Amino acid sequence: MKEVFTAKSVEEAKAMAARSFGVSEELISFNVIEEPKKSLFGKVKGDAKVEAEFVETKLTLSERYIRKILEASGVENVKVEVTETENGADVEIDGDGIDVFIGRKGEVLDSLQYLTSLACNKIDRDLFRLSIDSNGFREKRKEQLEELARKMAANVRKNGRTSALEPMNPYERRIIHAVVSEMEGVTSRSVGEEPYRKVLISSTERRPYSGRRDQRGGRSGGRRGGQRTQKSFDITTSFEKEYKKPKPEDSMTNAGLYSKIEF
């Protein structure tokens, strides 16, 4: 994509090209064809002509896609900073009223990240991993999850009962697994199907059976006809009980980047 832009100054012509292509000036190659000339008395005559060339890549597409969504949603003074990584990009977004694009526990931010990833990965078959953050939300959320994992694991180690956490996306489940793996006496695993897949934290230490003796000298609390039965454990969370039917957009998880992760 190549185009010539004319303005009163070279800077204005470059800014015009950036608005036209929908990306920052850093992603555009410029060639100054003509600069304004000054007369003998310092008066500027003529316009600046700048040739701008923009080559669409997954990196540039991610920025343009996010900018269009934010601007269409009424977010003003949008700032989108894209940093290339080894196999994708990290994106930081900011602007007036950007908090609405974070949402409760980052659900809206995750959706924006998912949709942008789909758009970028349509260019070719090379996997492009994208991470979108806003005002340091990801790091704050990580700290909250790590604290939750330590607290839940400590309770499980103390009482020996398995605990189920609320459904989380693969990225958040990894954080829980990482914390639990560093603690003794507990283990974790993921169960269920998206979007209700969750982490179970269990004790690795066996506890002695403490059933009470009944009047006939046998043990109650799970023994029937000489056989001990195991009490079932309900791992259904309040999230599932309140939202039993998946939303229409939930079906998209089967085709996204997260569908290949088993966490």
C-alpha cells in the first residue's frame, strides 16, 4: 500500500498518512518527495509532498484492528502500543473510558484479545500469540490469583478436602497450577469443558479413617454391608449454577487459540 500525501509541512503529511492507514507513523516507511520552500523574506511557499508505504503484517493488523474497535466504541484519545515478541506481540491500550474494555475479572479484555488473535491468524498458518493489557491489569490479576491459590491450597492441606475454584481461562489456570506445584502436600488438576473448565486442588496426604462406631459395633459414615462407600464430591461452582446455558459467543472457544491448551 503506497500513497502520496500533501500538506503544509512534512510532519503534517506524515500524520495524515498515519490517520489514513490507521497505524502509527513508526509502522510506515516515508520518502519526502518535496519540502516547502522559504522565500527571501522567510515566507513559506508551496506544500510538502511525502510518499508513504505501508505493508500489512500481523503486527500492524493487530494495532489497526484494536484501534477500530476502540474508536467505534466511543473511546477517545486512543493509545495503542504494540511490542513485537518472539512469536507474537504484547499490546498495551489506553484512552479515556478504557476501563469498560477490561470488564469484570478481565472478561472484556480477554474477548478483545481473542477476536484480534483470530483476525491476525487469518493471514497465514503461523501461530501469532497476542497478549493485550491495559493499565497493568494483567499483572494485578496475576497477583490476585497467586494469593488465591496459596490460600486455597493452605486450606486444603489443613482440612484434607478437595476444593474447586471458579471457572477460569487457560492463562489463569496456569497461574494456579504454577503456585500449587511449588507447595508441599497439595496437587492440582483441571476438569470440565470450556467455558466451565476449572481447577481442583487436592491433598496428597492420606488421612486416617475416622468413621464412628454404630450400636452393633460396626463403623458408620460410609460403611454398608461391610463395604466402605466413598462420599461423592460436588465440584459444581456457583458460576455454573447461575449460568447453566452457554452464551452464543461461548461456541467460539472451540476454534480459538485456547482450544489447543489442556490446562
